[in-house]
Amino acid sequence: MTTSNPLLQTWTLPPWTAIRTEHLVPAIETIISENRQALADIITSQYAFPTWDDLVIAVDETDARLSETLAIIETLNLVKQDDAWHVAIAGAREAASAYNAEKMSNKLLYQRYQQLVESPIAENFDESRTAVLSKILRSYRLSGIELDVERQQQLMRINQDISALERACS
């Protein structure tokens, strides 16, 4: 990837000293944008016959990239003390949180997981794969995916209020 943002480059070890305040939000926004496209591609490609590798692993890889970048940012947060950094990290956290809520309300993605669970191939999954799928579906249900629109909006407002309170207390 040709970019000057060290959070978007390929590396073996994070380039700790090269990461600056102005890199945080753009990196998270870029990763989120790429993840959205990847999820759209996964949903489309897994329409007829979802598989473990092309659904579960592929989605997990998009999640891992965002999580890894956030972990680097959070680690640096332990040593960065200036106000601009705290504003940027709050923006990065908020963008990631909004993206996660969006992903967990994606009915098409949820349906692909359900299709996989109900497929003949899932009958041959070992206990660990079955447990992973159960956990994923449970997370979707807890996020309100099966609620009607009115209750989903109510849950979203409650979660936004909780996030605002968390930001106020941090």
C-alpha cells in the first residue's frame, strides 16, 4: 500500500515512532472504508453457499486489521499525553464503534452466518467451529439484529447514550 500513513503500511513491527496524531482518524476511516467494501464482496460471494473460509475467516480478517490498528493506537495512548492526541483517539474510537454497530446490524451478513449454520457442511464442523458460529450469531442477536425497526432505533439511542457517558467519564 503506497501511503505516508504508517498505520496503513505493511510492517513486521509497528512503526511506533513514526505514528503521529494526524494519522489516527484517517487510518481508521480508511480501514473502515476498505472493510465495508470487503464485507459487501463477502456477502455477495457467499450468497448461494457460504463456507467457513470465505465467510467466517474472511470477516475475521477484516475485523483483525481494524482491531490491530486500534490496539496500536491504544498502546500509544499510554505514553501520549497531549490534548490533540486525546481528541484524535476519541475520534478513532468513535468511528470504530459506529462501524462495529453498523456491521452488527447488517442483516445480509447475519443471514450468511445463519445460512452457514443451517447448511449441510456445518453438520461436519467440529465443536470449536460450531462454538464460534454460535458466539457470532449470539453477538448479532444481542446487538438487536432480530428486533423490529422501532426497537432497533431505541437500542441504538441507548447505546449512543452509553457511549456519550463513557466518553464523559474517561
